[in-house]
Amino acid sequence: MGLIYADIELVSAGDVELARRGYIQKNEIKKETVSALVDSGAYMMCINEHIKAQLDLPVIDTMEAELADGTLKKMDVVGPVIINFKNRTTSCNAAVLPGESEVLLGAIPMEDMDVVLVPKLQTIDVNPKSRYLAKKRIK
């Protein structure tokens, strides 16, 4: 099985709130469409410094993360960011990877959007058992 990528839209949740309150126009909401590596082994959404700057996301925390090669790295956590994929949406915080690192769509936002891996097609899709409305576990 090869790598799986998904085209997702990232939106500044802060800008959405400013537009809702009338401080900016809807067309001023900062958003980026990116091709993200679907990484079910990653816990959270990971963006790079370029996207953080483009969406003007504030740093809300710092964390230590273990990278794929086993090294530990101190990273900023920014957010919230809204993630849109097909007819699904979620909002979450994101870890900031250095430079132009690849965007990672982690397990938590995938679970929240109720999307499934389709290895045969090397893609993700909305859960066919809940095609029109995300199904979420509460218990």
C-alpha cells in the first residue's frame, strides 16, 4: 500500500468568528486548500510554518512531540483551524512542523469527520455507513 493524500481546505476559525460578528467580510476569511498526507499514526493535525503564517493562526500552546524517526521536538500548537473535506468539517488545534514540511491529517480530525481509509484507491472518503451526516461516538 502506498501513501494516501487528501485535498482538504484549512480555514482560520478566528476569521470565521470575526466575519460572524461583522468585523470582516466573508471574502476576507483566510483559507488554504492543501494536499495532506493522511497519517492515521499521527495523533493530531500538523501544518507547516508557511500555512500558519498564511492563515495567521495564533500560538496557543507548546508541546513536545515524537517524530517518525524517534526524535523529540518542541513544537508550537496553533488554532483553532477548521478542516473541510467533502461534506465534512471539524475544528481543532494543529502542531506546527518546521518550514515547508508536509501537512499531516491525523487520527483525531479524521475520526471527528467520520472518514475512512480506502487503501485500494489510495484515498479517504466519507464513511459509506453515514454518507450524509458524520456519525460520532459519544461513549
